[in-house]
Amino acid sequence: MVEAPIDSAQAQARQFLAHLFPRVDGNNFIEIRGIEFRGDKSIVRADGCLDDIDEAAEAALLVSDESLHAYFGVAARRRCETGTRDNLAYTNAVWADVDVGKAHTTRKLH
């Protein structure tokens, strides 16, 4: 079945997050951050831990509107206090984090 096109950025963000976080229900949370990059430094300007898909989609769009990079952890959190692996509830995604640039020159990848 082919899904109909989504009209708004809010609806697109909601659908995207709903696929990643099907069990966000007050016992599991989505971490959303707004990050500003200045040269080799990153500064967290907004940080939230939400248990509602619509609120998480709105938060991601708000930080993007403020010219920040919207970051979200792909694993749902059990609690809002920490992003450590002991606090991960579940994940529906696999990701790779490959850092490139001046700050990561100690070991060549090629």
C-alpha cells in the first residue's frame, strides 16, 4: 500500500518519529536537542525529554526554526535524567556515527 503524500512539516515529523518510537507512552521518552555548531564546538541550546509524539515533532521543528540542528536519540529513554545505555528502553533503528573533521584526526578511516 502506498501512503498519501504528507502536506505539512509537522505531519512529516510526526510520522517519522511515530515509526521510530511506537511505544512512547509516559513510560518511555524521546530526547530532543537543539544544537548550535561554532567551529569545532557544539553548544546545546535546547534540551527536552518528551513522552508525546506530537510534542516531540513540534519541539524538533521549533529548534530547527531557531536555526539550530535538531538532534534526537534513536533509542527511547526510560527516564529523562541521562542518555547512557542503561537508560535505553528500546530502539527500532540502527545507525552509524562517523565523525570527520579537525577534531577527529588521530586515526585515519581510509
